[in-house]
Amino acid sequence: MSIKIMIVEDEGLFRDMLQVALAERDGLEVVGAVGDGVSAIRMARELKPEVIIMDIELGGDPNGIEAGMAIREEDPDVGIVLLSLHSDKEYLSMVPPENSGGWSYLLKKSVANLEALTRAVEGAASGFMVLDPALVSSLRPRPKTRLEALTARQQQVLELMAQGYNNPAIAENLHLGVKSVENYINAIYQQLAITQSEPIHPRVKAVLTYLQDSRAS
């Protein structure tokens, strides 16, 4: 079954481009598109999308983050992919950590990369947190954090997790076996003091920790 997507973008040309791009991907279906936050909240009630691709800067109130949070209050399972012109991890800090699963963050320039766009949509639909590849490549561990204590290979695995790669895709990228990737992920969880008993999914918690313990290079 296809993932039902709603687009919220105030620039008509970019909104149309998104619809065309998404139409090329199997398993994704655009069910609606609007240009402002108020219409987004109303249409989300009517269409019940599984994922909303939401521009942060909508040119009015509410902005994309505020509209997304309002929609998630009514439907906590809907995924939100935030779009921005600017690479700034602080945008995601506006989302309460306990509700951070299902939020992805993508730069508008990355939409042309259909693989990155698809990972962001699928990750949000699955309740994960997915970050833009350019943002990930710009981040470095802060000194004296648990993140800094990860090995180079563990860092690579965590960076791919943050970009929405699943375990088989991580294995393919790093030329590892899937079991080896699972072992690395378990070691990352242990190093970052993440347990399965937490209310937040461990994969989401790992990406959150990655964001919090990183700084722009």
C-alpha cells in the first residue's frame, strides 16, 4: 500500500514540483496540497494523510512547525517532514523530545534527491526521525560528550541511521553484514545509555542524542 502524503507549501511552483517528484516514486501517493497552515490543519482532518511534507516558513501564522504540532495533537501518528531553505538543527529543538518520533527535516535543495526525500517520508511514516544528509555532514561531536566517545565506525553507522537508512541499507553502504550493523547499533545504544524500556524508540533517541551532542563544523 502507498503512503498517503499531503503537501503544505506556499510557493506554488515548488509545490507543483514536489507533486511531480513524488509521483515518480512507487509506494507514495499525494492526496492533497495546500499553501498555508490553517488550510493544512483543516485538510489533515479531512484527508487523514500518513505523512505531511510541510514548509517551515509559510509566510503567515501558523508556521510549519506550529501547524505540524497542532495536527499531531489531533493525530499523533501522522508523520511530518519539515522543509527549510536553511540548514539549522535548532528547528527540531522546537519539537518536544517526547513527541520527536515521526518528525523529519529536509532542506528544500535536497528534494531533487528522490532517495533522500523517500527516506524522509518513509522514516516519518514509521515514527522515526530523519535528518537531511547535508545537515548530518556538517555536524561534529561536541567535546566531552558520549557521542565523542563513539568509534569512527559507530559514528558512521549513527550518521546513516540519522539519514533514515535501515539496517540492510547501512550494511550495503558500509560493506558490512546486517548482523554486524545490528551489533554496532547495540553498542551505540549502550555507549549513549539508551535502553529499550524508554518511552521514545531507541532509534529516535539515538538521533536525538546525535543532534543534542553535535555542533556545526
